Amino acid sequence: MRFQRVEIPDDLVTAARDGRMVIFVGAGASLDPPSRLPDFSQLVIDIGTQVGSAPTTLQLARPDVFLGDLTDLEVEVHSLVAKAIDLPGSEPNRLHHAIMRLAAVHQPVRVVTTNYDRHLETAARIGSLEVEIFRSPALPLGDDFAGIVHLHGALEQNPQHLILTDGDFGRAYLREAWAARFLERMFSAFSVLFIGYSHGDVVMQYLARSLGREGRRYVLTSDSNKADWARLGLTAISYPVADKSHVALVEALERWAELSAWGRLDHRRRITELVGLEPSSLPEETSYLKQVLADPERVRFFTEAASSPSWLQWTATRPEFEHLFTAPPKTDSAGQAIARSLTRWFIDNFACVEEHSPAALRLVRDRPWTLELWETLVHRLFAQPTPIADWQVPWLLSALHRSPQGRHDLLDMMLAEKEWQSRPLLALTLLEHRTEAIMRSGLDFGANDDAPRFEVTLTGDEHWLSEAWKKVFTPMLADHARELFDLVVRQIRASYRLNDLLQSGFDPMGFGRSAIEAHPQDDFREPHDMLIDAARDCLERILDICPGQASRDLDLLIGAPETILRRLAVHGWRVKSDTSADAKVGWVLSQGLLYDVSLQHEVYLLLKDVLPDTSSDVRVKLLAAADAGPTPTAGDSSSYPRYNLIVWLHKTLPDDPLITSAFESVQEEHPDYAPREHPDLNMVMTSGFVEDAEPFSQEELHALIADEPGTALARLREFSEADEFKLTGPTWTGALAALRSCVTQYPLDGMLLAPHLQPNDDDIRGALIRGWSAADLSAHADGTLPDQVISVIGSWELAPVRSPAANLLASGGRADHPTRWHDFASARDLARRLWPEDDLAGNVTGGGTYLEAINHPAGDLAEFWSKVTAAQWASQGDMWAGLPPLITAELDRMISQTGRNGLLARCVLITKLRLYFGAAPEWAAAELLPLLAWEAEDTGQVATMWRTFLDHGQYDAALLRAGLLESMLATLDHDADVDDERSMKSLGRQLATVAVRFDDPPTPWLSQLATKASSKVRLAWTRSVGRHLRDMNAEEAHAQWARWIGAYWHDRVASVPRPFGYDEASAIAGWVLHLPLVRDEAVGLVEAVPSGLERDDRILAVMTELDLTAEAPLWARYLTHLLHGTPVDEPWAICHYLAEIVPALRNGSSDLLVAPVIDQALRFGCSSAHNW
């Protein structure tokens, strides 16, 4: 990039912008006034002259050796040099200030100098720049430093530390090598710009030993001989010298610093100024705009303002314009952003503007287009409210020529939604394009090593193609039926050709189309159905307006090899209005179509239409041909086609004696045959929902049971053989549902039926139990009905009814299952008998262990005994003495039992941990809490318990203190064992609740959270704390701050015990919104670590609801920091919110503080931000 009269390599500019540049300053920088210091050679001359030993020319070639020789003569060289450099009145010159300004705008500051003066330090201080100073030999690490490094010492040190003589250089670069080590690491890590050196400097010779062969090293020089620099491994950057003045160097550095310090508003303003004129020929302006075009942010400012054709021509010469023809790789996010901006600019300002369109089209007509260019153009053409204009036709045709393979809804929607009446030929062209035959992957039936199958479809989507035919082309039939007919027939034939190449011998188009006319069997449509509809509609139209031509078309169609076209011919003959019924039947017979299976539906339909109007002679001929049957084929001697045709004729004309006689004869001949529901179709597809109709109403079944229970059962059993897959009518499922409903309403009906049950009536027993379960049995008679029901259930074999019986007990006491079974001793006795000793399947598999548990007898029994515990504890009140032995025995059995039943029961019991800890603390601590302890051998079971507890369990302070909190924290170490992200996030949220709501401060365990929890758990915890704070008033939130939040936040910012990750820091930034009493301190903590806005954090949305005016400067800092850390590629409504927030900030703050927010808004593409 060019700065004034100097061209700085782009790589170096980029390195500086990214904070990866070191400025390396030599003695030449201190020559100009007011510094006026000598370079190294002049310094040697001055010292030699001063001690009466002026160096010779040969000695000046190695001034370090000369000074070493003087030292050997006991001359105090170091002190003399220090005195010679420390001149009164010597101050930083313009170049020193330029260097430090350039370093300051590319933080962190990294400057290395071999000069002994301190003018760079002074320039930094004058510029209010605080930097750390390093002086040899105490040097920092070369690949990790910030500040000013005096590589060869500085004046304020003991002069003996100055690197002057060959001995000093040997010590610094060879023997002790501290300078060499620093340089080696520095050169490997950074790009380096040398200023103030010549290639003959002795210092440069020493430095060259550390340079290595890698690139990224540059030198600003007035010496045009670049070869000498290349030998040293440096890239020379030349600047002009006029009248021995090096001001061009200073001006270039000043301009570089100035432009680097610009914010986005400054760049936008400058770019707008430049592109408001014709392209400049000034090198600096041209270079600047070239850089703009290569910057993913600033290119947007260019595209906003550049709208004249001259800027299009200028841009077309730039490499970035190639992005319109060759897409950048997906890994190149900057290139993709530039491509997106330039593509939209090109389309919106030139391709879609009539006066600029010709020049734009010339630039792209012979080039391949990227998908971005293609989609943007087609979208604009589709979205414009007016029809396609003449000047836009080449654009649309070019887009069709370059359309992506396969389907693309934009073109399909354009065909269906645009106004085409004024452009029928263009509409036909687009229709032809969208109905091209293409191949797609088919369903493979064979082994993996078989050849894969392919199918034929169209480029267009069926829905939009059909919409286009109805809305656009059907109205055109009056004038364009012939062109449309020829087009669709051509496309049908092309589909057949492609299909024959892929799967010869099979006709999917004909197979998938039941009828040429609209038919319910064809409601599930494919794209080819539109072509068939179109061919049919065109043919019918041509038959109306030009019957002679249509007859010739029918002759061609019936002779075609494509089945669909032959079916179209039969359909055409059926709807012809200029041909008699006898002639139509005669045509069918003469063409031999009567038994052509592929044409069956259309032939049958034709016969149905014309048969009533045919003469007796033709009927006789037709019956004779029908009775003769089809021509036998190898391996097929079925007589059903003959039977089926005569059935169809009889169905069509049942009163005709000849046809009736033929039907009776063929039926007698084949008594095992029966007429089909659809004789004209060889395949019928049926779909729908199974009705599971109930055969009796509740009252009907109640009456039957009251009259004769045994008979009622017999009536029910009749439906046990019903087809469960038929769509309508009563089924066995429906019959059982009717019984269940009846017993729920009339529980005594179940008692009446029970004595009449047979051994194989298990389904009926299950229905009775489910009916009793939903009934309120306690309200009946003297309250003994529940015990009677339990007695009946207990008298049955329990294994077949274990599941509904256990569910009955578990569900009791709910609104939809009102009987409180847990209050009955008989139910408790039954529950003990129901426990399955052997593992058995439940009602649900998959979906998680807890879901399986609550749908399994073991889980239901655990639920039942928990209800027993809760009810007895509540009823006994202060008299409660802990779990009775009966309950303890059942619970212990569940806890100790191995196998699936025990596991599922424990899953339910662990969700009741709080209940049992309240009712029996010692027992719960001894039996239930260990289920959550990771010290157990079976960590898989512990993981299952935790997944269940985290999703469904409850706890209180007593439980936490009894060891649950310790177990929760231990679980942080077992993320991989739990192996469920949702459960672990739930753990994070629960620990947030503990931190905020539990009386004991969380400080003792927060370090475990920070070090053990995964990033996702910590993120869930942080967000959950934020939600708790949101629900508090200012005083409550401040109490949390004082109790633990303040200390925790300060520690984490200080990396104690771990630093924040980006996501965690971004989430905690949201806490600022809910801590108004310490907002200033909290914002400072947010600013201390990298963070940004998240899509779902609602920070911006909440800020729009706050009064920002009073603390506007604080909010501006907060917002600037978060925006700076937010990736640009987040496509959400940042601009929408900022447009509301920024004016509020302006009302309470200065433009200077709001400017960084505007600058960030421009980075996000908020093009109107400068006007907010």
C-alpha cells in the first residue's frame, strides 16, 4: 500500500495491523535535527580524534575492532562514547515521533533499537504512550515482548554495558549470546521493519548473523541497490531523497500512522470522497482504494458509494473482481465477505440498472459465474415487481444457461409467479428449461456392491411447475397450444430416453400415473405429472380448435414407443367430439388395444363413455373380441383379464342382454373370480388413519352387561379377530376401549364380568383394570369396592396383568385416577405380590431410562410405595417414627435387586430423594444418597441415577449439607460417564440455583466449578445465574454481589483459579444489566477480558428497554467492548437494536464516546450508522 511517496508491501501492512510488526531503529534515525547525533562511523572518528588516534579508512571498515584496540590501550571508550552521545539540546526529531506514533497505533508497541540515545523513550512520553523499557543485557523473550528494547544498551546505564567494541559484540552475539537469542526468537515470531540502517553498517553485519533465511524482514532505505539488502535477507523498501532530505521517509511513516489510526467512520468518509469523483491517477489514492477493495469491511463502504460506470470498469481490473467468477474457498471468510459485497454491488448498481446493464453484461457474458452471482441476479429478477424487460432478457437467458445442476426454487417460483402474458416465448423458454430431464439417486435394493440405482425427474419442482401450468400457461392455450404441445411431448420423450439408458424395461412415468385425466389415485404427484397434464390440456385444446391437425397428432401418438404418449392418444380419442361411438370402438379394435395392459384405464374409460351409444353390430364385435381374450404370452395363461373386461362392460351397460349373458357365462365359468372395486386399474393405493371404532357405546355395553354378562363378553370376543389394519369400522382395540370406558363409568360392571372370564381373556382383564384405574371407586356403596377390586385382581394369574395392575396402584390419587390405592392395606399386599423377580419388558423402550421406568411395573411399584410413604408420614404428623418395616422391606428389595427391574425402580426412587430424606433421613443417607456416589463400582448405574435425578429430582438445604452438594461437585469430573449434554447443563443450572438461593455462600466450591466443569456446564451455570439476577430487585442482586459474585468475578478475571473462556466471559457480561448498584465496577470487569454478544443473550434487547442516558458513558464503554469482540459473521439483528440504542447514548454522552460504537456498527454492515 502506498503512503505518500513510499510503497509499503501489503504483507507488512497486514502484519502491522495484526500486531505482528517490530520496528527496528538504527543510528540513521537520530541524525536529523534537533537530535543531531553522529552515526557509528562518525562516532568512532570523533573518539579516535579526541584521543589522538584518528582511524584510517581501513580501520573504519571495522570500527568495533578499532574501539577494541583503544580499549586495549586503556582508553575509557565507553565513557567517551556516552559523553559524545549525551549532547545538550539533543531531542527527538520528527522521525522519532513518527516511529512511535506508528508503533502506538499497532498495539502492542514493539520497538527495538541499537541506538544508545533515549529519544524514542522521550517521544513515547511526549505522545502519552506508556511503554516498558528493556536495556541489555536484561532482555525479554524475543517472541513475547512489548515495549522499547535497547539491544546495545542505553545512556542511563553504566557506560560499561554499552555494546561498542568487538569484544562487546562477541559477548552479546557469540559467547554469552543474549542478543543473538533475543533476535533469533524475535525474527521467528514477527515481521521486522528496519529504519536508519545502511547495508554496510557494522551493526547490520552482526544482526545479519541472526537473520536466518526466512522472509518477513524489510528495510526502509534510500539506497536503490536492493541486491545488497537481499544478500542480508531483507526486502528493501525504497523512498526518494531530494536535496539530501529524507523527509519522504518521515512523511510515509506519518501517513501510515494516520491511516492506521482511522476508525471506520474516517475510512467511510474518505472512501465516499474518493469514489464521488472519477477514479484517481494519484498513486496514493489508487493504492488506498486497492486496499479498500481487499478489505472485507471497507469494501462495503466502497460498494455503498461507488455507482458510476467508471468505477465498475476500474473494479473489473482488480483481482477481487474475479470473485464473481471463481468463489473463494470456504475457509477464506474474508474472501467470501468481499465476494458477497462485490456481487451484490455489481447486480444492484449495474446489472439491474438499464443504463449500466450493457457494460455489466459485457464483463460477465463470457465468464463462468459463481453461485453467489447467479443467485443474486435471479433473486433480483424474481423480486422485481415488473415483468422482465427487453434489456433484461439476455440476463435471464444467461442465468438459464449457467443455472446450477438440479432444482432451484427461484427459477421455479419465477415461472409460476411472474407476469408472462406479454412474453410468451420467454415463458416457453423458461418452461423448457425447468422441465429438462435429469437423473437423481434411486432407492437401492441389492447389496452394497451392486450397481447403484438412478431415477429420472425434472429440474423443476412439481408444486411450482403445476402452479405455473395453471396460472401462466393454461390461459395461453388459446394462442399457443401448438407450441406448448410440441414442447411437452418433446420433454416427455427426452425423459423416456434418459430412463431407457438408466433402467431399460421399466416405465416409472407410466407406472406412477394411474390416469391421464385428473384422478384421486394421482394426488401424490411427481414433476412428470405436470408434463402429462400439460400434454392432455394442449391436446384437448387442439381437438377443439383444429380437429384435423389433432387427428394427425393422435395417429402419431398411438404409434409412439412411449406408453404415456399412447395413453394420451386413447384419451384424445375418448374426448374427440367429431367421431361417433361406433368409430371410437372400431378404432380400439382395429388398433388391437382391447387387452393392452399399459392402456387399460384409458381404453376402459373410452368404452364406458361410448358403449351406451354404440350400435348392436359394434357391440357384437366388441363382445366377440372380449370373449376371445388376450393373445396368450409365454408363461401367462391367466383368464382373469377376459373376466375383468366383461365385468367392466356389464357394469357399464347392465341392461344389455348380450353383455349380461356374456357376464353370467364367464362368472359361471370362473366361480372363484369376483369383480374388483376398480376393474379399470391394475393397482390401487389406499391411505388414511385407522379409526379403531368402538362397536358399542358406553350405555349400550352397560345394558348388555346388566342383562347378561356372559353374553356381553361373547359379543366383545367377536371382535378379537377383526382386521386391525382396516381403516374404518370396529376393531379389537376399539372393543377394548369401549369396555374400558364402560367400566370407568360403571365400575360394578367389571365385577359382573369377572366371574365369566376365560383363561385366554388377558386383554379383557387388562381393559377392566384400566377402567377401574380411571374410576373413583371410593365413592361407591360402602367404600369397600376398592378392596373388592383388589381381591378380584389378586385372584387372577398376576404375570399377564402385572403391568396394568402396577400402573393402577401407581396412578392412584391423581385427578384422572382418583382412587387412593395407597391407603388400602389390600393394595399394599397386592403390590408386594406384583414385584417381578425376573426381568421383564416394559411398555416403552428407547427415550431414556426414566421414561422406561415410569412405564414399567418396577417403576410403577416404586411410585406406589413412595405414595404410601408420603401418605402415612402426612397422616401421622408428629407421631411419625420413621419408615415402617413393611415399607422398608419393599424399598430395600428394590434397592438391592440386581437386573433391570431393580435399576428401573431405583430410577424412580432417586427422584423421590427429598421425600425420603425428609421422612427417614438416616435410611435415605444410607440407601439412596450412595446411589449418586461415584465411588461405587458400577459407574454406569451411577450415571443413570444422575441423568434421572438432574432431570426429575428435587433437593433442599438439608440434603445439600448431607452430602448431595459434594456429590454434585464430584459429578463435574464425570462428564464423560454421564454422557448426556442436557443433563450436565441441568447440573450447571442447579448449581447456579444453589449458589444464589442456598444460605451458605458458594465461595468454597466455586473453584471446583471453574476447574472441573466442562465449558458447556460453566456456560449453563453462568447463564442461569444471570436469569436469577434478572428476577431480583437491585438490593437483592447487590446482596449477591457482596456475598460472593464480586469476589468470584475479580478472581476469574485474575485467572484464579482459571481464566474465563470467551463464551463464559460473554455470558457473564450479561450480569451487568442486573447489577445497577455496582455497574461501573462490573463494566470494568467485562472490559478486562475478551467477550462479545451472543445471539440469544438479549443484552441489546434489554438495553433498548433501559434508560441509558444517566450512565451513557458507561454504557458506551460496555457496548463498545462487546461489539468489538463479536464476530461479524453472526447474522442477527444487531443493527436493528443499535439504531435504537445509539441515539439514547448520544443524549447522555459525547460524540467522542459514542464514536467507537458507531465504528463497530459499521463493521457489522449497519450502513446508516453514521446518521444515528
